[in-house]
Amino acid sequence: MAAPVDTSSTKAPASPSDIGGYDKLNEYRVYGDIIRLNQDWSFGTLKVGGDIEGSRTFRHNCFIDDTLGFTPDNKFFPPKYPFTTNCKLLEESSWFQWQAFADFNWRVTDNFTISPGFKYVDFRRNVHATDENVGGGTKNQGLLASNTYTSPLYFLTANYRIQPDWSVYGQYATSFVVPSLSALYVTGANLQSLKPQYTTNYQAGTVYTHGAITADADVYLIDATNLQVSCTVPNPPGPPEAAFCNAGKARYDGVEGEAAYAFDVGLTLFANGSINNATQLANAANPAAGIAANPQQELANAPAFTVAAGATFHHGPWQGTFTYKQSGPSVVYGNGVAFHLPGYNTMDLSGAYDFGHFKVQLQIFNLLDQRAITSFVPGASSLSLYQSGDNTGIYTFQAGQQIELTLIGKF
């Protein structure tokens, strides 16, 4: 089973001061297949199977000069860069994975079900780049690397139906997160040793559905090892470089819930929310790997709570949505200083009318034109600058109110 090829090519000015421009070409190919076999008995169902999937991507980003017949515009040259080229990126990357899985749905009684399962994952990624400069600075270089990550994964679910419309459940599962391709965009570090982040997940909850009402709530606990964080690694004889490192352990826990009510006229009201704790456990320093010591502390960029509420409407040719979302406060760190961000909220509204062969849709994002801070990257080079308020950090704000009118054609 193969997915269609998606290709795109754009040409635009590199910056307001450039006479030339750049050609950026991305080509993606994804392919894969899944096979599953089931066997039913009176007391349960066994499922076994496998998954094979792969992807191949080509990324080219090269500067050209439109005024000279689209000739190469060699913006990268010695002594700042190792060699002369007009290309910021000439890369081919690919990944291939196979998985084998089995699970058994054991019907202990009519109301009680236990489902254990197992999966084995083998993931391999390759990158073959003639030229890499995505990290900026003096990183123009060739890059030829490969990573393979394998792991057994386990899960167990128990579900008990108290009433026909009310049940409780408990879950246990393990998982791992493969390091991103950008982890290879670094010199001066042995990236073959960068390990996946592993998690052990526990969750217990309840689900209720009766007529027009649906609701659920749960508590969760997630323990993570090989926590992946951004770091600065030594790169002699040059300056240190930004990279990704494994920095000890973390714990995530919280409670979450949601509810919805559906009216006969096509209107559904919904609300959900969560209270979350994300903690990085104490970690010893490892200067050779670029890891600084830290006490037990709140993880950066993790909101303390989330809230959402709204309505959806679909009746005949009319469609509409109204949503309110709020992300709670979080913290970021810089040179031993914790910066507390207050969180932000947004309100969106949309409406549409379907004429059959085409549809008109009006969307208003950030209806109240909120411009709160959504992220912050500390930029001061010393603690005294932070304390004096002379900080060169980078702030990111919510985009202002946006109105979009869309015409959708159907063929």
C-alpha cells in the first residue's frame, strides 16, 4: 500500500536586501503495509500481526540570482564556511520501521474484560546530506549518519462495566520517543549515543454515556527516563554548540475530564480541562555531555492547567463552531533564573454554508485580539543582566485577530 507523492516547489526573496532568491524543493515518499490476524473464542479474541512502514524525503534549499539568469548565488564561502556553495541544505533522509504485535481481549465475565498486549519496534533512520546548514553558524558540512532504535513495549488494560452506560478502567503501558532528525544537525557530539526517551504510563478513569450525555474523567502518572532536553555541548576547538541531550528522569501526573451534551437540533456543547504537574527530577552534572546539574524542578514550557469549552452546530447546510481555550502558567529557565509565564487564552468562531458543489466558510481566530506572551527564550549572558532587567531575550506573542473567508469547491 503506497501513499501518493507530495511535491512542492517555491521561489521567493531570501530577504528584503537580496536581489536574488532561493529555490526550495521538498519531495516526500511514504509507503507501508499492515497485516493482522484474529482468532475468536467464546472467552476472548487474539490479535497478532505486524506493521512495515518507511519514508524517504529530499530537501533542497539553494540560493539563486534571478538577475543573472538564475545562476547560483554563492552566499556560503571561506573563511566563515568550510567550502563555497549556494545551498543551505542538500539532504536526503529516510526511515524504515517494522513492528510485531499481539494482544488478547479476555472476557472474564460479561462485564469484566482484561486485555494484555506486547509490541516490538525496530526503527532505523538514515541521513545522507551533501550539505547541511540548518543549524546556522558555521555548520556547513556534509552529514552521513544512521541511527537504529529497538524496544519491546507492553500494555495492560482492565475494564469493568458497572452499568450499561457506566464503566471504569485502568491501564498500564510502556512507550519510547525516537529522537528527531534535528538531533543529527550537530557536530562535536557522539549522537549515536543519544537514547530514546522511555516512559511508563499509568491511568485510571471512568466513562459515562447515556442518551445525549457523554462524560469521562481520569487520573494519570507517567515516569520518563532519558529525558530529552536542549543543551550546549563542547565542540573543541570551536565554540560550544546547541544540541539535544539525555538529562535524567521526569514525572508527569494530573487529572483530566471532559463532558458533552448533544441537542436534537444539531447543537453540541462541550467542556474539558486538566490539572497537570510536570517535574524534572534532580540530576547530576555531566560537563562532557553538555549537561548541567539541576535540582528537582518544574519542567519548562509545561502548562499547569488547560481549559476548553464551546459549541459545535451542524443542521442541514449550516455549520458552525465556537471555542474558548486557555493554557495555564508555565516556567522557563535561563542562567539559573526561573521565568514564570502567566499563560494565555484564545476565542475562535467559524460558520459555513454548504451549497452542494461548493461551500463558503468564514473563520475568525483570536476573536478578542489577545496578544499575550506564548513563549520566552532568555537571552541575557549573565545573572546580573537578568536582575537589572537588561535582558535580550526573545518573546513570542499570540497572533492578532485573523479573519479568513474560504470558498471550497467539490468535484
